[in-house]
Amino acid sequence: MSENNLQVLLKRRPVGEPVPEDFEIAERPVPLPGRGQVLVRNRFLSLDPYMRGRMSDAKSYAKPVELGAVMEGATVGEVVASDDPGFAPGDAVMGGQGWQRYCVMTPDKLRRVDVGEVPLSANLGVLGMPGLTAWVGLEDIGQPKAGETVVISAASGAVGQVAGQIARARGAKVIGIAGGPAKCAFVTDELGFDACLDHRGDLDAQLDAACPEGIDVYWENVGGHVQEAVFPRLRDFGRMVMCGMIAQYNQAPGADAKGAPPGPNLGPIVRKRLRVQGFIVSDTGWQRYPQFRAEMLEMMRDGKLRWREDVVVGLDRAPEAFIGLLKGRNFGKLVIRID
Amino acid sequence: MSENNLQVLLKRRPVGEPVPEDFEIAERPVPLPGRGQVLVRNRFLSLDPYMRGRMSDAKSYAKPVELGAVMEGATVGEVVASDDPGFAPGDAVMGGQGWQRYCVMTPDKLRRVDVGEVPLSANLGVLGMPGLTAWVGLEDIGQPKAGETVVISAASGAVGQVAGQIARARGAKVIGIAGGPAKCAFVTDELGFDACLDHRGDLDAQLDAACPEGIDVYWENVGGHVQEAVFPRLRDFGRMVMCGMIAQYNQAPGADAKGAPPGPNLGPIVRKRLRVQGFIVSDTGWQRYPQFRAEMLEMMRDGKLRWREDVVVGLDRAPEAFIGLLKGRNFGKLVIRID
């Protein structure tokens, strides 16, 4: 094999917004699979907001990436060589193989994917972790009922686009929130949400108009001024699906520290019997992956599930694309095509 | 009947802390029961923090008491005269009969109580709305498991004392928080909590010592600086039972208004997969009253349920006692003995 293994390493821990110098592009020899192992060539890398947490050594639900190590991330690719009877060269697989072109894996970390039904990269988005996140959060916490009003922040993003379409398929009125007219138009015209509000405009006035009766379910992806506008509009027995708060991922000090930006007064949680609950898809999501995938494929066949990817070509552009993701510069699920 | 019907009316809506002048003591003739009605003489009146909300016309889960009307509240007493075949003079009954000596009721608003098992007034506390509140909040939200650490604020109060004992009966380690050494001694020595922390002291240091591994369930009765100390100590998958926030009931503006005191940054709810949920006992609690009562009586027989009442004698002292309740001056479940 003449090709090298291109890798993106974590060079230093960012303070505030990551910068390109926090990453290092390395070229290494392609690894050789050992006994029982599988060599995979990655075709697409998923870039997701949670990766900002892995760059920090602040206490979190998962261990940070070590300095000098390959950045963590999910990929799809194909098997190049295999010493495991369950995988053969050419098999399409997904797994958490990191920001790199090649990887040697044990079979338990790989999942074979069916390339007939959808494009390979969809296994990182609508049929991957972000889609599964949307499904789990609605199953376990949001539980939208027919006729309820559901508000989805970051509605054009990887999780938001799926969450909104599932909620709509279950009969809810779904209002998206996104940044700028192009994303908003996509959310209504392509994804079919009932409305989409631009958080760069007067969000209070737009919410008053779009949700005059209040909000039953809020899908929280962002925090910040969007949370501030939505929280007081939750109705009795409302649910707040706490999926992420990207607006503060680059902030220091962390949300736990003294001096963190304050949140809402919690009094309305009592009075309105709200349920505000967080979840991490990896806790129980992958055990339920088959059920999720079946439901997504059915929605696709019924024309009820559309999605948009933002494909950046070249692994060396991953740091720049990731930095943009944290600023909302992507439009749709952000993936790197590894050429 | 020569006796008059003493009543406490809402004279004006308090701004901030209620004062005696917000109430009016009135003497009226004893009402006469009409067709199908029951005349009850109340013996005990329950005073509870929720009543502060009823004095305000700010939007809430229940309608406010109208100016000039009798203050709302639960009572226990006995039937004096009845035109309903289900109730006879001398029957002990409970119901929401307000701050008054006599009341005419329809039978559907009355519940007969068994006076053999426990003192009459216990039907307003450990076997009444506060006890039911404790049970429902733990059943539906707190769900303490054996070995978990449960923290109960206002631990010597009507709800807190029951919540802590139920959690202990289910195998949890239970830490109370109360105001002052007398209440703390009662919580450990009489109620049998594993520890009780004085919120007038250095709560951070006390929590570090009592809950070195963090907190699985927090029963929120108070808000304010107690919430601030407990929230960051919640462990992964922690539950926060949002029962009340008495520390801010006298505050203006309300918790919903712009300018309300801020709360915690919600980021940890995602990261730690917390569930922060409010409830109001009257939503579904009374349908489950028989199950609750049976469990409480069993705990009593097993010596696992103790309680303390703070009995103030004389209905005319109810305003002063209620004002004290909001300041934490009561010690145990506050009831008025109506003589």
C-alpha cells in the first residue's frame, strides 16, 4: 500500500473557541491488522458538537482525547483486510474510528451497514448517531402527542432535522429555530416543518406568533438566548429534551463552575409540572438501534424523512470545518469526505 | 346554635411578605345545610406554603382566592348535621373547607376519616396532602433506590419529614437540610435520617462531608441558596423532585418575569442526564390515596414513620402562624386547632 494514513491529532486543549493550531495533521504508515483484527479505510468522518467536550479535560460523561492522540469520531468506510471471519474486504462498516484515513479495529467495535438502501454517509447522520439521538430523546423524554406544539432548536442541523420530522410524523405541530433565512427556508420547504423562526431576529415576537398557545416540547440543542426565549413559553406538563447547549461549549468557565452563566429561575418547573431532562445517546441508544433504523427506513419509504448533508472534502479540512460547526456555519449534517 | 362561624378572609393581596393586615377575621352566623348538604364543624386547619400562591393573582396552576373570600385550606372536623345519607352527625371528615370554623359542603367534597388509627390532625399532615405529596413525588420522580443518597430540604417540615422516611424505608441514605440545631437534632434523633445539615451554616462544607460521592435524589422544597449548593452535587442520572421553592414565594417579581432571580446553568442537566421535574399533588395524587394511606399505616405499625406537628391554638392566630411558616418559624407540620 503506497498510501499513508492521514490523521488529525489533538495537539493542545483549546481555551474558548478552538483554533487550527489546536490540531495537528500527521501522516503515519498504514497500520497492519493483527490476529482477529480488521483494517478499515474510512470514507466519511462525522463531525459533531460533542467533540468539543472531548478536547477539554473538564469533568464530563466521557474521557477526553489525550494530547497527541487521534481525535475521536464516528466514520463509515470499507474493510481492506480482515483476520475476522465476520468481515471481508469490501464490506461497508461504521464505527468510532477517529479522524483518520485508516484504522485497525476489533470486530466488536464495527457494525456492518447496508449500502443498498441509502448513501454510505447517511449512516453518520440520519441513520447514525445524530438520528438515533433524535429518536431516543423523543421516545424517552419528549414524547410528542398529536396536536402538541414542538419547538426544535438548531432545526437544520444533524439532530434537529430528524427530531422535527419524527415529531411531525407523530402528529405534532413542529416549529424549527435556525440561523438565517436560507436555513429557515430549508426547514419549512424541504423538511416540511410547520414554521421556522430565525434566532437572529426578534425571537420573542416570532414565538408569540408561531406558538400563541405555548410550547409542549422543546428540543434543546443550543442554550443561550434561544433557551431564554423558549423556557417561559413552556406549557403545563411541558417537556424540555436537554440534548445539548452548543452556545456555551466554547465558554469558560464551564457550566458547573462558580461564575458560569446563569440559567432560568426554576420556579416554573414546579408550577407548570415541567420535566427537564438530559440524556446521552450512547447510554442506551445503540441497544435500540434496530428499532430506530426500521422506523427511519419506513419514514423514508413514506416520503416523510428528508435530510441534508454538508460535505467537506478532505480530512485535512476537518479542523476548520469543526471550528465552523461550533459557530453554526454548517448547513445540515456536517461530514468530511476522506479522499 | 349560639356559636358563631369564625372565618379568616383575604382582605388584600400581599406584596412580598404577607402581613396581618392582609387578612380579616370575620364572625358570621353558622350556615344551614341545604338539600343534600352536610354541615361540618372544623377542628383542625392545615397551613401550607402553597397558600401564598392563592393570595396572589399572578398566573398559577390554581385560581387565586378572591378578595373578601374565605382563605382556602384543608380541614378535618366532624359532621354536625347532614341531609346526605352517607354522612351522619359525629362522623369525622376531611376536606378543603377553608380557614373557618363551620362549613356547609356537598358530600363529594368530603372524605370520611378513621379516627381509631391516628389522631384526627394527622389527616392533615402525614396522612394528608403533605404526606401524599411526599409519596407521589418519590413514586413518580425521585424513585430512590437502595444505596442511593437522597437529600431532603425543609426536612423537618410537613412534606420533608415524610419524604425522608419513605426514602429511608426504601433503603436510601437520607440527608436532611433544616434551619437550626433543634430542627436538625429532631431530624436525626426522632425521624432517623442519616444526617441533617443546618443551612444557616456552611452548607457546601457540610454537603462535602455528608455526601462525598454526590447526590442521587434532591427533594426541592426551598430554592435559594440551598438549591445553589445542592445542584452542582447531583450525580449522573440524578433526579430533582421539584416540589416547591418557598424561599422565593414572597419575592416579586415572580419566577416567570424578566428580572426574576436566575437559576443554575442548565448545562449539567445534559452532561449528567439529570431529570428535573415538577409536580402538583392534586393532579393525580388523590386517585392513589388508598395505596398511599395503606403504605403509611404499614410504616407506622413497623415503627418506621414518625412525625411532628406544630399546633397553634385558635383560628384567629392563623394569619400570624402562616406568616411565620413562610419564614421557617414552624417546627413540624403546622396546624391550627380551631377552638
